[in-house]
Amino acid sequence: MFTGLVEHMGTIIAVVEQDKTESGGNGWTFTVGEASKILSDCHIGDSIAVNGTCLTVTEFDADSFKVGVAPETLRCTNLGQLSVDSKVNLERAMGSEKRFGGHIVQGHVDTIVTIVSITPESNSIWFKFQAPLENSGIMKYIIPKGFVTLDGTSLTVCDVNDDDRTFTIMMIAHTQHCVIMAKKQVGDSVNVEVDMLAKYALKSIESAIKNSEGLESLLKRLIK
């Protein structure tokens, strides 16, 4: 589990589509460098969120680590677009001693959204995103002032337009220096993970309606 508070930005130093080494397992891997800040307590098998995607460390040294990427992950995320010198957001799995300053992030990306506009206001920046038509269902989990995770960054939703499949966030100056979003341009893709609690809540409601429990029974369950 993660918090969506990015600890560090690393740099891709290698991408191998069929890594035949022992740590590569004959699959797609990439290696992240300039990552010493988050590797002091690293172990093989640890989870590190890379652009919001929970991945398993298969090899590491003092400054870099390698992860394997499954075909399904490549289909659901923007990780397949990474190349050498790409910057990535990094966060270690949350420790018990850490303040929970973001929100519950699983590292399970739901889909990719596209940046459709970038608008500065004072020292902050407005970003507007559009969900793909084929995955427009994620919009039901995105609400004004709710949580959303974008490339692993916990952010607050500002405006939502379900008809256009768009939503906005405003990024403060401090965050702009700590995450990769400020380096992106209109048309770039962004990993999005919607609020897990919203998914559970909606599933509970849909199940109650499907089973004809009625509104009164549903309210009793929610109160419990």
C-alpha cells in the first residue's frame, strides 16, 4: 500500500523488452537510476510504485533498481512508453512509522488519461484530463474534492464534467518541483488510479439494489 506522496524522481537507465538475465525472467524489464534516496532499506521482492504502478524489485544496487513489467501492466499503464532518460515518480510501500499524509493508494492503475489542457494561475497550474471513451466508466468514481492518483501522486479533484469525460486538478508550486507532471505537455498520457473506497461503496450499493434489498435495508447496512 502507498500514500500517493512521491518520495523521489528517478531516471530510466535501461529498458529491455526480453530480459534473459536471472533477474529479468525473460520478460519486459526496466531499470531506474538516480534512486539512492529510496534504496537504503531495499530488499529483493520489495514493492516500489513507479508512476503509481506497484512493481517488484528483482535486482538493485546502491543507486538503481530493476523491475519486471507484466503484459497486462503494459496494457493498462503508460510504462510501455518509458525510454532511457525518462523521469519517473517513485514511492516505497508505506511503513508503519510513516504519517499517512495522502490517501490509500494500491498501485493498481485503472487506466490512462490524457492531458487536454495546462493553464497556469499565479504560481499554481491547472491540469485538465480526459478519460478514454472505452474506459469512461472510471468517471463515476471521480468527484469534486475527492481523491485521485495521477502517475502515483495523490491529488484533489477540482472540477468534473462527466459528459466530456474530463476532470481537473490544481498543482501547487511545491508539488511541481517534486513530481513529473510539471514536465508533461498537452497530449501526454498519465496513469490514473481512482479512490478504492469509492469502488467498494458503489459495489455495495449496486449489490443491494440488484438483490432487491430496498433503500431502507441499504441504509441500515451503511450505518453499520
